[in-house]
Amino acid sequence: MNAKTQIKVMALAVASAFGAPLYAAEGTVFSGEATPKLYVFDYYKGAGTNGTQFLERYNYQQGMGGDQRNGGYLDLDLSFVGKSAERNVFELERQGFGAHNHRGTVKANTNTLGFSGYYTNFRTSTGGVSFLYTPGQIPSGGVDTAYAAGSQTGFVRQFNSDSPGQTQFKIDRTTYGLGLALKPTLFENSLAAAVNYDGYKRDGNRFATYVLGNGDLTGANAAKRPLRWRGYDRPVDERMNRYTLSLNGAPGGFNLAYEGSIEKFDNKAKNFRLGDFNAAINAQDATVSITAPTRPNQFVPDSTLISNNLRFAKNYGSTSVAAGYGLSVLSQDSFSAEQEVVGYNTGKITTNSAYLNVTSSAVSGIGIEGFIKYNNRKNNSSFPVVGLINPAATEGLDVRINRIKALTYGLAGTFRPGALKSTLTVGWKHEDKDRDLTWSQWGGGVVSINPAQTLYRESTQSDELYANWIARPMPGMMLRVTPAYVWAKDTGLVVEPEKAFSLKTKLSYAAANGMLVSGYFNHKEAKNANNAFTSSAAGGALGASVGQDTKKTQQAAGVSLNLPVSEWINTSASLSWMQDDFASYFIRNGSRRYDAPTAAINFLAIDRSNYNIDTYVFTLGGDWQVSDELRWNGGYTWSKSKGNTASGYVFDQLAAGNSIDGTISSAVHSLNLGVDYQLKKNVKLKASYVYDYNKDDSYSALTGGYHTLMMGVGFGF
């Protein structure tokens, strides 16, 4: 096809996607299938009709009459393809699984142009299990009713709902986008360009919690204590639109690439103020009301992110060089009334990044690689702001991150020893991260948090040694082993490892008869005992320190088998195990850390609390082409999670006999069966059955099941 015909084909194809008449272009063959479907579903056990069952959270169904527990609905799948001798000129696909779960794509291509579009819609839901919404409902558990005794202010003595009667929360997520690609043939193979638009929207409502401060409520102190921990039904209405331009070219043998984007986030939901909850608070105690009604509650600003990235690459004989530079600016576009009144009018974070990578095979049999990366994240927001964020004010600032600089560099070498047809890569990497922080100032009776009373530090310095060995000991077999060891002189966060070891292994074998078997084992262990809390006497004098010692171990292993029994029957099976084991000291302090400069604060390590969860997943699957007309397929999955979320002192503080917050013990069974039958040349009968069942031994209210039957007829054309 010539260029004129190609553009005509694209225009007609795109027009067809939007419902315009379609006329076949020269040399193009169109075919497709439309499948109207009937779904019948049923949820049983678990939450009642006004709640959300556990399995329903990520498989939200709704019948034609609006029933969420059982019913039926219609949907449609559509597949449409236009093929030329060279390529798929046009593709249109739509898949539907109900009013709240469907997606579609459209593509059109010629030698010089490419067009694409997509959308997805998916709903999730939560709520329906009472203790998740109102923790105070757990008998003798959930909250500590004695917390308000003595001088305690009772932050979590009693949970209060500002949205009584609300038990279900739903979020609809819709993503969509369009893209236009200008192919190299349009520019005599010297340039390629693309323009893309991507967007999403989130609509619905979510459960939001907040805690009122000592000065946020008027009234008697005793009455204020139980009213401070609160939650409410918060609407969600967000939009994001991103526009991207990509350019790729190779002038004079240089490979150049540029990508620039503008992303706008728009929060259309109501931004609540504390005064919005006056009525709910007064309904509980008429003598208590909000002190600062204009103060925002979980304010979500609009924002703009502008990004620019430039990449360069060139080969010089056996040596190649690649470099790049990136600049991004994240700006706050809307401000709360309190921010505007006190002069907080600039919210901006600027990030500069650059890298250089050099690889060479100048030495026979050896490949050498060196790299360096730099990242500088700077906070250019308004600071200080009297009345909002000010290190000289009482409780006016915890810590402000002014800047984070990171420099990473390393070397690696690749060798081919010859034994077992193997390749070995060994390397070293160093990371140096520096944080410029501002803490509340001391002196003059100012109450603030001292850096010594936190686990946040300014510097991180770490080194890593790693290796990657790939061997092929026999035809069809491949072995990969990748160990790594990290050690750090300084760690700025307790989650950064002081010492860490990881090992990844995988062995696979592909037989001549089509059988494929593989297995893997991964292990990662990280420790950190670098950071500590330091006690202080009244007036700020520092005393003894109590170190935090964390240890995190993650392990995973599995084996899978794909076995073709015959030309018409294929089977598969897999078994995997994962373990997440985390332990840290439970440390108690004698008073609020805000009070450290003017009051004594002491830290005490109570014991070592442990979180340890094992998860097992077993799957079986297969398909059977009984005849040219009939095909069966099916699968079964069993997943089990079991372990403890706490131990020692923390576990003992839970209510006697209450395993909800202390243990995890649940299993999910999933079964799916499907059949296709070619009734006529262009008519196919389709049916499927899905059964899911969740059994929770820790909290029986989460136990529940779901099954659905789908029947459809595919019409080919």
C-alpha cells in the first residue's frame, strides 16, 4: 500500500472505533467476534446485605435489580481485527465482567503512523465487618478504656463515628488514554516521535480517621478525652491528566532520546474543616465544641508535575557510552484557607538527576561496566511560615526535609570461564545519601522533638558486593545464582539495612517433548542496630541511649511443571512458599517526645516483638481439545496464610482469647471451569463457572463464598 492508502486505512479504522461506517481498504481483511454473555452470581456467608463480604472487595458484582448478594446481568465481549499482508492494520477489543469491571483497547497501524487507545474500569469496596469500621465495638478489646486515667489525655480511649450508619465504602477507578506514534519511515528513518495522553479518575468514598489535639476542643478536660479519636465517611473525587511527548533520533551516529510530560492532578472532592464535625461532637456532649473550626482536616491539594528527561548513547568501537539528565518540578496548585491566611503560598519540590554509564569489551573475554548516578531533591516550599510551620514555635515543626542528595557509583566485570557454558558477573556499588534537615529550635521554653529522640538521621553510606552466575550444564537446562551482600557505615532510617544478605536462585529445564519444569529459592535478610533513642533530663540534657535493633527476613521457594500429555491435552502445576519475618524492639517512653527539652523523657526496651507470616500457594491447571469443535479448560488454586502479627508484651495486651489482631490464619480456594463448543462455522457456545471460598479461622466474619456462572454465544463475522 502507498502512503495515501495507508493513511486512509488508519482513518477508516479509527473512525470505526467510534461508531462511524467502515469500508474495507485494498488488501485488508476484517474479521471479528461478538459475544453477548449472561452472568448469574451468588455471594453467601460473611457480611449482611448492607455490608461488603471479604471476597466481594475486589470482585464487586451487581445484579440487574441492584442486588449485590445474588442476581444476574448481561455483558458483551467484542474482538475485531483488520489484517493486511504486512500487519494488523486495526484491532478493537472489549472485555466485560459486569457494570463495574470492564476494559477495552483500540489500535491502528500503517507503515508511518500508529494509533492506540485504552480504558479500564474497576470498582473496589470495603466495610461491612463492624470492628474494621469502629474498633471500640470489640468486646474487651480494640481500645484501652483505662488509657485516660491519671494525667493521660486519652487519644485512643474511645472511637467515635462522625458518619453513623455508614458501613460500605466504594471506589471506582477508571483509566484511559490515547497515543499517536510517528514512525521512522515518516522521517526517512532519522526520527521517531510519539504523543500520548493518559488519565485516570477515582470516584466514591473512603473511611478516614483523625485525632483532635488537646487545644482543638473546648469544654471540661474529662469530657474532651473520649471524643478525640474519630472517623468519618470521606468522599473521593480525583482526576489526573498526563500529556507526554517522546522523540528518538540518531543524528551523526548518536542515539538521542527526549521525553517530556505535564501531569495535572485535580482534587474535586470537598476538603473538610474541623468545624464540619461540630454537630457530631455536640451530639455526644453539648459542653464540648471545636476550637478552630477553619482548620483543614486531611487537606488534599491540586498539583502539577512537569518532567523532562534527555538520554544520549554512542558506540566507540568496543566501548559504549550512555548518559542522561532529568529535571522534574512538583508544584502545589491549591491551598487551604489556613495556608493562604498565614502566607504559605508556594509548595514546590525540584528534583535534578543525572547518570553516566560506560561499558567496554576491549579486553578479550571480559566485559567491564562503570556507572555513576546523582540525584538532588530540593524542597522549595514556603518556609518558615509563622502560625503554620515554624521551628521557633511550640510544636511548630517535627522535622523538615530541605534537601536529599544521593550519589551512587560502581564497577562490574563479566567473565566467561568456559566451564558449564557459564557467564559470571561480579560488581561493587557504593551509595552516599545526605539529608539536609531542619528540626525545631531549642531554648526559650520551646517544646519540640530533638533528633536524638527519633530514629531519623542525616546520612546514609552503604556498599554492596554482588555476583550473577548463569550456567547451562546440559541442553535445555539453565541455572542462575545471584548473591549480594550490603554493609552500611551510617543509616539514616531504621528500615535501611546496616547489614544485608540476599540470594536468588533459579533452575529450569525444557525437554524436547515440550515439558518445562523450573524451581527457585530466594532469601533476603537485613539487620539494623545503628539507630537509637536517647533519654534526656528536664531542660534537655542528654542521657543514656536505647538502641533499636530490627531484623527482617524474607524467603520464597517454588516449583512449577508444564506437561503436555498429548497433542490435545496440556497440564500445569505449581507450588510456592513465601515467608515474611520481621522483629524489632518494643520501646516505651516515659512522656511525650515533644516534652523532651523541658521535661525528663526515658526510653525502655520492653521486649522483642515478632511478626511472622507464612503463605503457601498451590495451583493446578489444564486444557483439553476434545475435538475440532469442543475444548475444555480448568484450574484450581489454594492459598494459605498463617502466622503471628505480634508476640510477647504486645500480644499479651490484646484482649484474652481475642486472636483477631494477634494471628492470621486464612485460606482461599478458587476453582474455575470453562468450555467452548463450535456449534456452526461462525457460532460458538461458551460457558464458565467460578467458585471462590475464603475461610478465616482468626475472624469468622471474614469467612464467605462466591460462585458465578457465565453463558455466552460468540458470533463470528
